[in-house]
Amino acid sequence: MAICPAGHTSTATDYCDVCGARIGGAPAVPPASSAPVTPSLGTPAPGLPTTGTPAGGEACPDCGAPRTGRFCEDCGYDYAVGGGRPTPRPPAAAPVSSPAVPVPPTPQAAAPGNPDEEDPVTRDWAPAKAPPPEPPATDWAAIVIADREYYDRVVTEDEDFTFPPYCPSRRIPLTGEQLLIGRRSASRGITPEIDLSEPPADPGVSHTHAVLLAKPDGTWTLVDPGSTNGTTINEGDTPIPVNVEVPLRDGDRVHVGVWTTITLRRLR
């Protein structure tokens, strides 16, 4: 085994088989021609001027470093076979991306009609909602009282009904196309406009006792759909016919139940 000047152990005794350096008294490598090497053949082209070769010897055709042996010390080029490890290329610069332009949000209009909602873009308050229309004025009203005279006339001594000691009168405007006179029933879904189940409740009134119907000329009529104890008008003793419209005038009194009298009044 031979040792080259660089300290490598070589089986060859003339040139190091590791770095290509000359060992001992091996014949020197003939000087390289000053002509450039043709890339396809690796030999100098005759008659061409010398380029890129330093004064001390042949330059590596791959990286341009001065030759010191069989292999280039910088890139590993093998001068014997004309090849070697390619010179690494510098990495390509990463493309510079332009900053993203923010997209402004689309303005969202505040819901109209909510006075407590603020527009998120203009910071203005939404216009106030128009107030609901007032109910149309009525020309009629029903005055509901506990009538002692009616009670004394219809209740006999053997009937166990006690006239209420306190029952303030009520005034109910007549609106809409019809109004039900009766007693409220949650189980049957009955909610009269003139509810006589309020304390003191009249025990002689049916749940659906009578109905007031509005007429196109502004007047009202009365219908008894079939109450248990019947309906009378203006202190009459005979109940009105069932399911027959009876015209009413200003001041007419409708008697139902045991003590209730409903007086119709025209307001204007």
C-alpha cells in the first residue's frame, strides 16, 4: 500500500486512487494544453486560444478551480473519465407575492321599523315604525248593569238566587260585525265580547246566549241562537224568537239571565 501526500492509503503506487495526487517518484502529468477543452470530447481543440486557465495548471471544466490531481478538490470532477459531481446551482429566489388587498364588507342595511336597532355601517338609528292604526270610532256602546227591578220580576221565592250587593256597571263599545253575549268557557273555547261570567257572574246566562249583529246602515239587531232561559227586550215577558233578527234602537234594554240588563246607547 502507498500513501499519497494528502495522507490517503492507495493501492496504486503512482497516483492516489482517492484524490488522484502523484505518489513518490511517479512521472509527472504532462502539462495540459493551453487550448480550451471541447465539452463533448474533453480534449483541447487545436488552434484555439487559451481561456480561463490559471498559470499554475489546468482549470476544472466544471467549476473552474485549478487542477491538483485526478479529482477536482472543489466539485469532485474526474479528469480521467471526464465527469464528476455537478456543481450545485444556487437556489432560485422565491417569488415575492404582493400583499392581499382587503375587500371592504358589503354594507348591511338595518331592518326598517326598529327604533332600537343601529345601522352597522352608517351608525345611524333606523326610522321608527309607524304606530298601529287606532281602532275605528264606534257610534254605539252597551251599558251592562245588575238590574234589581228585572231580578224582582223574574225570580220567584222558591228559586235560590241572591241579587249581588255590589255590581258596578260596565260600558262596552260595540265594534266589529258581531258581538257575543254569554259566559266564558276555556274548555269549549268560548270568549264572549260581552262576558257575563265576570264577578258577580250571572248564573242564568248561557255560554252562547245572544248575538248583536252590525247592519250596513249603522244600526244593530239581536239574535238568540237558542239560550236556555231566553232573551227579552224592554221589560217584556215573552222571549224573542230563536234565530230571528230583532232590530234594536237607541235606549233599548236587553234582559238576559237572572239580573242582567244591557242597554244600547248611540253616542252620536
